[in-house]
Amino acid sequence: MKSLADELFSDFREHSVSEFFRRNAAMLGYTGKIRSLTTIVHEGVTNAIDAAEEAGILPKITVMIKRVNDEPEHFRIIIEDNASGIPEQYLPDVFGKMLAGTKLHRAMQQRGQQGIGISGCVMFGQITSGKPATVVTSTGKGEAVRVDVMIDVDKNQGKIINKEKFKENWRGTRVEIEAKEVVYMRSRYGPFNYLRMTAIANPHARITFVEPDGTLTIFENATDKIPERPKPMPLHPWGIMSDDLLILAKRTKARTISGLLSTELSRVSKAKADEVCRLANVSPEKKPSELTWEEAEKIISAFKQVKLLAPPTSGLRPIGAAELENGMRQILNPEFVYTLTRPPKVYRGGLPFIVEVGIAYGGNAGKTLESRGENEGAEGEAGMDLIRFANRAPLIFDQGGCAITAAARSIDWRRYGVDINNAPLTLFVNISSAYVPYTSAGKQSIADEPEIVNEIRTAIMEAARELKKFLYRRLRAKERQERAGIFEKFLPVVARKAARLAGVEEPDIKPLLKKIAGVDHD
Amino acid sequence: MKSLADELFSDFREHSVSEFFRRNAAMLGYTGKIRSLTTIVHEGVTNAIDAAEEAGILPKITVMIKRVNDEPEHFRIIIEDNASGIPEQYLPDVFGKMLAGTKLHRAMQQRGQQGIGISGCVMFGQITSGKPATVVTSTGKGEAVRVDVMIDVDKNQGKIINKEKFKENWRGTRVEIEAKEVVYMRSRYGPFNYLRMTAIANPHARITFVEPDGTLTIFENATDKIPERPKPMPLHPWGIMSDDLLILAKRTKARTISGLLSTELSRVSKAKADEVCRLANVSPEKKPSELTWEEAEKIISAFKQVKLLAPPTSGLRPIGAAELENGMRQILNPEFVYTLTRPPKVYRGGLPFIVEVGIAYGGNAGKTLESRGENEGAEGEAGMDLIRFANRAPLIFDQGGCAITAAARSIDWRRYGVDINNAPLTLFVNISSAYVPYTSAGKQSIADEPEIVNEIRTAIMEAARELKKFLYRRLRAKERQERAGIFEKFLPVVARKAARLAGVEEPDIKPLLKKIAGVDHD
């Protein structure tokens, strides 16, 4: 006889990760009709810029959003890059399989990290429009391939529906997603603002955008300097847990524990590895596959007793203060800009990150102007516009829970002479790290690790001090101008009357006026 | 020669969902040392209550948290239920494989829905302590089995490390997780408050809790009524998209489209199915496996043209106003309670849900008192305490982004005579649905679907009106008492003096005083 338990468990089944995210698309950022469209653009552009940089190419990206059949909530989203192209055999997995990719296992600073993004787009298109994604790609050898790809949700596998090869002298990848139940708007949360923010943080990228009504906008690149190709950065011993070490031990090609430590971790020489093994009472000649949890724990704690160089930061690729300034000037055309790149710091003991801050005042800076050219649906907010980035990708949703927002809010802006509710101010913050601690799979919000929050605060305050100086100089210049105005009005009269009284010729007071207007006497 | 693309893609790999969540444990709620411990308790207790209810048993749950080796951040968490037990062959998958379970594919209102929860606990224990989880279970036939189980992260598979069978006259399941890097505190976000909230929303559950210092707390069940066993609820045609219909078509046992519609969807008779097929111009005799996307779209839109009964709500299992009142009285011991269960509503056209609200005033209600017995680390907040629930499971994190919080904040509480910053008030909100729209895998926050927010607002306002009446009555009673006090003091003097002046005997004024104190003359 079957027990109650047997009966209750009789329909126990395994489900695929695709099926999971199909049912929980909100976790990937597919929530709301405007946001869903922006998420597709975000995933496509993120992949495109990463791909170009990885190939050492200046990114030229085209984004087109076209209405389908004149339906209000039905669009085709096209994203094209000029990167290295994708070899044909990888197409089903890149676009149709979740949790597959080259990035997941490499400690490298890139925008994408999870292997879900672009297959998530394909899935969203498929479940709303029933249409496959179309991918055209060429690795630049005179031939291109075009495929229609869908996801087999039950198996988490890409299915190629159509395939066609043709001659083409072009290199790059073009992805087309057809989606329903999305809405195009030029709001703060729409694709236009997303691309504008991307352009600020990626002054080396040229982004062409065609809106559904045919409006063409080109965000020109503000620099021709290609960022260095990202480099894998081995983990630093201070940033790992015992479990990480065991996983490295399982995957390493090293044949001894000593070899494991010195090849798989950064800042660990052979001598240092042996010293740590001695302290941990673990034989340096032991096979990595035989490492036990207790030994791993002892090794991790022994690393805390030895002197090590701080984690390497050569793999981090901040924007650079000069490039960021170019980007902000190009897009915001402000009266004043100050940008800074802080030196690298670490959080959780060993995970390196770099904070960059830019502050822009006047011109098109500030919230009121950010949404320049928006539709009527746009909010007409005034005051400081905080724009958040992680590895140069804009974070535009879930602002409330983000470490960047928390840091910016914690500043007493009045001390810097700024009324954040009214000032035409854009505050830019970017965090670069191979390990950005996102709070969700939608990657829109950074967890409030104390070291990160503090570092952002420090950076913002440094920029705010420069803004304060600028505002002070500006105020003084204004006062001086007013004062000069008064002299300019009355001095000629005084001079004329005094000359007449004294019976002398009227003096030339122009040099004097110039001096008053030009020089600050205080 | 290898192209650049070939080189860049050479280490393209597939990763398991376990590996994904190992790297992104924050997405499952493992963020922060206090929260991580509460997440383990949450997952264990959620499973325990679900299992008992599914077996039609009054849940008796025991939770024990024990310190290991006197280390400050190292604990063993033990959760035991009295449910049906788990057949031995399912143990590796239940505890060691993510996205496996009986719940994912059934449209049934349960706390757990994702098949990640308890295997997430096993993983978190494993990556912080290196130890397997220990599971003891018996289906009640005189024999129990004890296994140590770990997750093979690369394969997303459970591995049984040890197995032992023994005679035991007991039925249920006990899970033991050993975790490091967690902290025990009696704060708002700690396990004590979590269990207290669970007890309020589950008055039929008896929860025994042993804290690390040995303190024993029993949250007695306030009712003996077992909630009905959850029933699968077929989807209503108004709540599905074309893609859902195609997936049903792929999995159904029905042999025709007409059969598909009338067996897999609710409120669709054979006649209605045929009518819809005619409207959609799809043959009712066609095989479900041959249904195309275009046909599915036509069927979905045809459903919107025919009359249908509203979605069934028989599968929804709200707490019930009387049971909720019992729960709130038992735990909060308030001066005033009002509870209500609203009639079922739907969101997104066809997904049914029920909102319940309870309001408690005085006694142990309100934030200050919520943390009664807390450690020194606890916050001493005053005023309204909003406690949020989904399918009776407490939501204690991510309060900011939640629809319940938004609804509660949107109320003008002064209109109800309440100062929410000071009043000793607990506001309880529970949403019951087979499709709670969570915003993340951590399941701590509900997306702000407009129908849901409005319904919560309406329910809160109804409860607030009753509170207002109570507060008014209370105020009047107080005034009356004051007035009676005045008469009581002066009337005897007046009576005595007047009697003396009139030369008559002093009258008995007691009946008069009683009348003044007892009756309201206004």
C-alpha cells in the first residue's frame, strides 16, 4: 500500500532553469511594460560593449526599436555590434541556454557576469510574441550566418529554427527580438535615457539609436582610446572562503597544494605558499584533490597571519577621470564638471573595487533637464540627478535599496552650498569590480557593503568640495559684476561733474572701470 | 587558423543552477549575518508547515538553534515537523537539487513555490561550514532513516554521505543545518520575531522554539481547526498568455483543443470551449500538440469576448477573520482587535487573490512592544508596526519595495485619529494566492500590481474605520469617567450642605452617582 508520503511525492519533478525564469521573469527585470523594454536594450547593449572590448575594438553599437503592425505594445528591438562575431556552433547555447557562457567562471571585470542576460531576452520575446530571436553574425571572413533561435524551456536548450549562410564583408553580431506587452516611452526609465547614461559612462562607445517614430540620435564617442582588454584576476587569499579554495582545488591543474596556492591565487609566491602550508600544518606536496575542509579552513586562517601584498587591481578598468569628464561634457554640456577616480580599495577583506565620481553643474545637468525631449508622460522633477553605474552599465531601477543611493543621501549637501531639490546637478557614481555585489538577478542595485558605502561617500565629498569652490567663485564673480555695474553707471557722471567743478578736462575712466570689473579686491 | 572569435569562445561552458546560486546567494536571502540565519529558519519552517497542511495534519514545529563549539558565528539549526515524512528515494533531490519539487508545476496556494528554498539552506550550510545537512525522516511505519546530504554544485545533484536506518515510532522530518558566518539576535530581523509573526498568521500551528542560550518559548496554537488541504486550481482563461496555453497544450493528456480548454482551464465547459474555438476559427478537434502560436493568440483573445464565471477561489486558503483574531489576541494581547477577510479579487485579468487585514491596538501591539524581550542590539522604535505576509509566511526584509508597504503608507492615518509614529498599533496584512508576484527569489517583497495595492488599501481603510470607532468610544468613556469623578467628589458635599440648609435628612445619592457614571447622556 502506498503511504501518504508516497502519494504526496508522486509528482515530484525536476524543472529547468529556463522554466524557473519563465515563471519568474520579474527576477530578471521583466516587470512593467516600460521596464521590460529597457531590460532588453540593457542586456543587448551590455553584451555588445563587452564583446567589442574583449576583442579590443572601439564599440560602435546600433539600437533600433521598431513598432510591429502598428500595434501599440508590439515591438522589434534590434541591437548590432562591431565585435568579433560568434562562431556558429556556439549560437544555440549563447542565445538559447541559460547559465552558459565564457564569463561565469573567469574573475574578470565585465558588465555581464551571469550567463542569463541575452537568453533572458530571447525567452521574454518568445513568451510574449511567440517569435524566435533572429541572430546574424560574422567572424569577419567574408561569410555571415543568420539563425532563428528559440529556447526549449523544458530542456533549457537553444533550438535553431532556420539557418541561412550568405556572403558578407562585415564583422559583428546583430540580434533581433520581437516582443509584445512592452511600451516605448522617453521617460527616465525608458531606453533613450538608458542609452544616454551608457554614453556618459562609455565615452569610447559610439551609440546610434533609432526610435520607433524614426528619430535618429547619435551619441558620438568622446574619445578614441580603447580601454584595455579585460584581464582575468586570480582571487586574493583574503577574499575567499574555505569553500572557494576547495572548488579551486577540484578544478586546478596544479599537482600539489603548494602549486594550487601559488598558481590559482594572486600575490602568493611559492615560498609564501609553503609558509602558509607550514603554518596550517598541511603538507605542501599533498594532492589538491585530497584537500579536506578542515585543511582548507586552516589554510584560509593561516593566510591571515602572513604578510601579503594587497590584491592586484591591474584587472580593474575604471573609466578614468579625463574620459569621464569628456563623456559628461559631451552629453550634459555643463558649466562646471569635476571628475575623480579613487585609488583601488577592497571589501570583505580581499575583493578589489574602484569608485569613480563625477559632478556636473548647469547646462543640461540635473533632473529637470535629464529628461529633455521626453514625452508628456515624463516626470518633471527638479534638483539633483543621481546616476548610478556598475562596471559602466547604468543602474536605473531599484534605486531605493542601492548602496550608491544610501551614500549620496547620507551627505549633508547644505554644507557644500547645494540645495539638492533645486540645483541643476548631475551626480555620477560608477563602481568597477570583478565582483559587484548585486542584490538581485536584475542587477539594478548594489548591496550595502560598508567599505563600498564609505568609499562612495568619501569620493562624493571630494567632488562636492570642488563644486563648493566653483559655486563660491561663481557667487563672487556675480557680486563683482553687480558692483562693476554700479560703478559703470555712476563713475562717468561723478568724473564729469568733478572735472567740471575742478575746471579740468574730463579724465579717461575706462581703464579704471576695467580694473574694477576684472579684479577682485577682497 | 583560429579566428579571434574562436579564441574568445574557447572556454564557453555551461554552469549548473547550484553553481549560479552559490555565487549569488544574496538572491536567495543570504545577505548579512542576522538575515542569513533567519532565512534558514524561514525556509525550514515554510516547508514544515506546508508539509503538515498538505498531509492534513495540525502542524507542530520545533525550531532549535544551538551554538557550535562556543564560537560566536557558528550554529546548528534544527527544524522538526510532524508531517508525512519523505520517502527515502526522494531525499537527495529534495535537499540536494535545486529546482526540483512537487510544487513548481501545480497551481496551488502554498508558502513555497520555487523548489530552491531548502536546498538553498543545505548549500549555505555547506559553503560556510563545510558540513552536510542531516535529515531524519519517517513516514510512520516504525522505521526512520537518517542521511547526511551535500550538494554536488557542479552537477546540481544531492549526494548522500551517510545513511542509517533505525526503528522509531514517530512520523515527520527533522532537518539539521550547520552554518558559520551567521549571528543570533532577538532583533526585528531575527528568528524570534520571525517565528512570532508566523504564529500570528498560523494560529493552527504550534511552534516550539529553543534559543542558543536555552530559553524555551512555545507559541501555542490558538485554534485546533486544520486548514483545508490545498487544492490545485486550474488557470482561468483571463489570467493566461498564449505561451501558457501552448505549454499546457504540450503537457496535457487531452486529445483535442476543445478537450484541452475544458480540462486544463477553469470555468470552461465543453460548450464554452467549442464556442471559443469557433470564434477563434480553430478546429476544436485539432490535436493540442499541433496548436500554433497564432491559434493560441486567437483563442486567448476569443476568451475575452465570451462570458465566463470569475476565476474560482475555492483553492485559496485565507486565515479567516476569526482565526486571525485568535492569533492576534494570543500573541499581542491587545485592548482592541479588528480583523477582516475580503472577498476574492483578481489581478492581471485572471489571477485570484484574497487580502486579509488585522489591526490591533494597545497591549503588546506596536513597534515598541514588538521587540519585547529583545537583546540590547534591538531598535527601540515606537508607533505602528506593519507586519506583512504572503500565504501566511512573514515577509520581514525588503520592506521598502513592497506593495503592502506602499498601500499602508498611502493612507491618511490622521483621518482615523491615529498618530502612526506613536500609537501602540500593529497592522497585519496577508495576501493569499497561488501566484504571489514576488519581486525576487528571496520572496520578501510583493510587486505593486495596481489591483493588489488598491485591494490592500480598501481593506486597511475598512479596519481603520473600526479602529476609529473604538478610539472614539474609548475617548468618550474616559471623558465620562472624568465627569463621574467630579460628581462623585462634589455631589455628596452639595447634598449634605443642601440637606442641612433645608433642614431635611441627607438623601441617598448613590443611585444617582451610579447613573451618571454608567450612562452617557449626550
